[in-house]
Amino acid sequence: MKRVRLAGFFIIVPFLIFACVKIDKLPATPSITFTSFETYATVDTLGNPDRVGKLKFHFQDGDGDLGLNPPNGSGQDSVNLFFNMFRVTKGILVPAADNDPLRPSPYRIPYLSQIGQSHVLTGTISVTFLYLFYSDADTIEYQFYIKDRAGHASDTVSTCPIVIVKDTICKGN
């Protein structure tokens, strides 16, 4: 009988301890942090040399409503990751023209959800850019933000200056 009580103690106590774990709470507005941007050379399927940029950033969303379902033709938003691009001209950031060949289109973060009591979503998103048309003088910088399904926009964050023709990795703070 004593063994049964002892076994019950070792089974029940861990459940009680984990039942008391505090659930994370964050604001409903998503937040993002720039992690890194890497540029490197690649070759396309036809054998042509190209340049690639890879953006990584961390996100948190307190109410867990980040990401979109595939479009269904109802006029719903179809993108939720937005970019502004700037060119470095004589050491000054200048907004890039709308028809700039290096200017990225907005992206779609797919539907994300959290299972369990906490609806907090956290993670890292990676976006790859393919640069087909560039010159040795191209130095750019991106500002970007995300929106969740409720329409809450995150803060806008910036990358470091990006020299397209150099293989580099710049890291956020």
C-alpha cells in the first residue's frame, strides 16, 4: 500500500507542477525583429548567374492570428508581409521607384495557429529574393512589417544596407 501511495505521489506531483506553469501573454499586435540578411551567388535552371538575398526575422503574435488562408476570390487580403525599398545614393537612403527592378512584391505568410491554451505564436520567417537585374553599384535597404488577420500591423523594422554583388551576411541587433 505504501508503494502505491509513493507511486501516486510521483505521478501526481509533476502534473500539479506543470498545471501551474504560467501561460505566456503578449499584446495582440504582432512584433518583429530583424535577424539577418544574406546575399550570395547562385545559378538559375538555365545556367545563368544570379544573386540571391535571404531575409530572416523573428515574430511574436499574442493572439495567434498570423497568416492568411489561400485566397478564395472574396476580396480578402492576399498579402500580409509588406516591403519598402530604399537605394543608397551618395550615402543617403532614397525611396526606390515603384518600377525599380529590385523592388520586392508583398508576400503572403501562410495560415499559422497554435495548439493548446496559449495562443501566442513565435517563430522565425525566412524570405528569399532573386535578383535578376543588378549592377555593381546597387546598395539597398528594406523596411518591412507584417499584419495579422485582425489587421493589426507590427512595427516597421529595417535591414542593414545590402550590397547586392557581395557575398555578405548582416545581422540585426
